[in-house]
Amino acid sequence: MPSSYPTIQSFYQPELPASTSIPEPTSSQPSPPGDGFTESELLAAQDPLTRPWNPTREYTQLTISSLVPGPLPVKLYFAQTPYTLTLGLLLTIWTSFISEPSKNPTHNTPGVSLYANIFPGRVTSDHILIHTSESSPSICRAPLNYVKSQSLTGLMTLASYLAGGHDGVSGVKILVCVKSIGAEKKLARKQGGENILRDITLFDHTAEIRLTIWNELLPSIKSWKPNHTILLLSNPGFRVTPAGKGSLGLTKATMVEIDPEFADAGWLRDYAGRVRQKESLCLGFPEGVWDVEAAEGGVNRMFFTVGELDVWYLLSYVLFSGDADDG
């Protein structure tokens, strides 16, 4: 049997009050080993209110009724909560660093005159506030560099853009309305994984074109409504398709303004409403021109379900007044 080694607790003796005398151990009764804790530590654990409180900061004693609630700063390190940023969101940004654009024009975005770095984890004065109130969508809707009662610089029709406005023209802007939103498509990548995209059909009073939205930008189009949502696209990307019509894309130089508020956008919104009514399948008949009640329930009916047409055609119903052949 190997010899047993003493534990670390055996080297500590229990701490007793000064008034208590420590009896001398006899040769026949050796002193018991300690548990590693001093007497003051044991008393502090059993009665925590007796421990001296030495806070690292200054505190002011107040009653509970005097406490004023307010915001608390909370730092999130390596947070897993995703913060979805979509096109058209209203943001408030606090930053301690602002710089001018780079002298290299290839690194700059047209229309951007200032650059800011946001690093809340390292710089505690940097903050980003995402406005989600009901009044947020109606704030900051005027286009960039727009002057009331003046034409927006660089704005052209979609037909002019397709005819050559996309070729080397800096600062070009097109004002379009969403016509339709296509289904979601998935394309496999060569390196593995897949890309997700959706095609958006855009139009104005002169032409139509397709806009492709990819991956991270897809949540932005959930709020877009066909024949209602107006887009002002500055410096969009253009790609020639095999059919020769061309399609639009969003690049780092593209700025998207959703439902802008200015005169041309109001005109296009009214135009889209007229087109929507014109293309509607439910055309109303003026009263007195067509007897709707007789068409639905009269002897000479003009409104039938497919099931009624099938049954009446097979039974050769005498009072059937449709256009189906008897034979």
C-alpha cells in the first residue's frame, strides 16, 4: 500500500476568536486537520450582512420611491441576434469618426460626400438606432439633392435609359414602379452552396425592365406592392441579356429610394393607378345598360358556373340559353 500524503487542508488551522484559548494537544490526541477556511471566512459565509462592503464606485443612498427609471447601456459581445437591415429603413447614427471621400475615384460611391466608421464594440460613443415607429416611413422621403419646383438632376425615362443612358452616364436616375414580383429561384454555386434570387418587373410610362434581387437584399422586397411601390434608382447596374432587352441590378454605387415624395413620383403613382384600373378584369357595367339581376338569376341567364354548364349540357336542359353546341 503506498503511503498516504497529507492534504492541503491539513496545513491550515481553524481561526478562533481572541478570547478563546487554544488547548494544547496531548501526545495521545493529535490536532485535527483543518478544512482550508479561516474563521472569518466561515462567519462571512454564514452571516453575509456582517461582511464589510467596499464598493468600487461611489453610491448615493436613496429610497425606492426616489429611483428614476431610464435607459441602460448594454454591450453585446459576439451576439447571435441578427439585426436585419433592409432598403428604405430610417436610421439615426452616432459616430466619432467622419472622413472625406478617398482621392482615388474608383473607391468612391457617386453622391456620397462623407464616410463614417461604426464600431460600437471598440468605440462606446458609436450607436445605430433603427426607427420602427409608424411615423418613420413618412420621414426623409425627399430625394437626395432635390430642390422643390425644380427638375431632379440626372432623371431620365426608362426608354431613354435603355436607348443609351446606361452607357457611361454618371449620376443617372430612373423613376419606376413595381409591376410584378417573380417567384424565388435558387442557383447552385460552383464553390458549393446556392444563390437565391427574385426578378422584379419595373415600368414607367415609356418602357419595362427587369430588376434582379439577390440573397441578403431579398427581405427588402417583402413590403413592395405591385402597381403601388415607386422606386428611384440612382446609378443602377445594367446587364445585357441574351434576349437583348437588358436587366437591372444593384451594385455598391446604386442608391435605392423607396416611395420618394416629389412631383414626378406623384405623377407616376397616379399613372400606375390608371393602368391598374385599365388592366382590371372586373369591369363594372353602368346601371340600366345591363340587367345584372336577370343575368344572374333570370330565365335567360348569362352567368354560369363550370359545373352548371357541364350538367345542363349533358341533360340538354330546355331553358338553357348558353352558347354551347348541342352536338
